Amino acid sequence: MHKYREAFSTINKTKIYFDNHTMKIIVNPQQRYAKMRAHTATHLLHTQLNTIFPETKQAGSLVEEDYIRFDYQAKEALSNEQIKHIEDEINKLIYL
């Protein structure tokens, strides 16, 4: 029987148990599912940005349970109308 030492990841609030040979990770399923949805949202956003700026390149992102940040490179900033259009198109995909 293993005697585990416990560590707590402050990055993703995951409990990690370990000994010299084995590691056991316990994931919060609600948090994991929320981050999966947010991660999918970054893909939807990137796809919609590509319809406006075909040369768009992702430069990074932050995915939280209830928040995403998508960094991208483009030749100009989005207008308010373009932002609204992107939001509407993504919402159509989500709420079919």
C-alpha cells in the first residue's frame, strides 16, 4: 500500500497525491468541464476571426472557467460592428 504525500496545484486547483513511484491526480469535474467549454470557445473565436482576417494568427490565450482571452495578430483592430457580428455568429453555433 502506498503512502501518498499530498500537493495542491494552485494553478488549476487540482489535488495531486504522490509517492516515489506513483502519482494520482484528482480533477474537479465541474471545473474541468467549464474549462473544456471555454477552450472550445477559443476555437470558435479563432474561426470567426479568420472570416474577417484570413491571415489571423493566434498569439496566445488564457482559458479560465468563466473567462477567455484570445491574443491574435492582425493588421488592424476590430470595429464594434465586427465584434458584434463575431459574437452573433458564435452564439448561433452554440445555441443552434
